[in-house]
Amino acid sequence: AQGAGCAMVNGFSLSQDLAEHASVEDALVAWEKRIRPMTDHTQALSGEYAKNRSLSKGNMFTPDALMAARYDPLRRVMSWPQ
């Protein structure tokens, strides 16, 4: 689930940057700078879930685990109280 959600947010976010920049190259640089930290965080968290199966123990959603879920690509901000 994390991979599919991350891919959709990345695709949507890239379309935002492509619409705002004069060249594809400039858009890719801006997109990478903006989205890479969230993508890296989501991938690391997904790997941790797979490694220790923490979700099988019940509600293990810590603030760190919910960081990716709080990202709102439409507004480009973190939503929900932190």
C-alpha cells in the first residue's frame, strides 16, 4: 500500500511541477528537491514494516509512521495536527 500511494503522490506532484516550470529539466529538479525526502521516508518505513511486521501487532501508528499519511499533495503541506 505504501508503494502504490507513494507512486500516485509522486506522479501527481510531478504534474504540478511540470505545469509550473518552463522546462522539463527545471521541473524535475524542483520535484526531486521537494518530493525526495517524503519518498525516502515512505520507502524506509515500508521496509521497516516488512522487516518486523509491526502492523501485525495492531495499531502501531506512531507520529513518525503517520508522517507520509499527513502529506497533502494538493496543498503541498502536511495536513492534520502534528
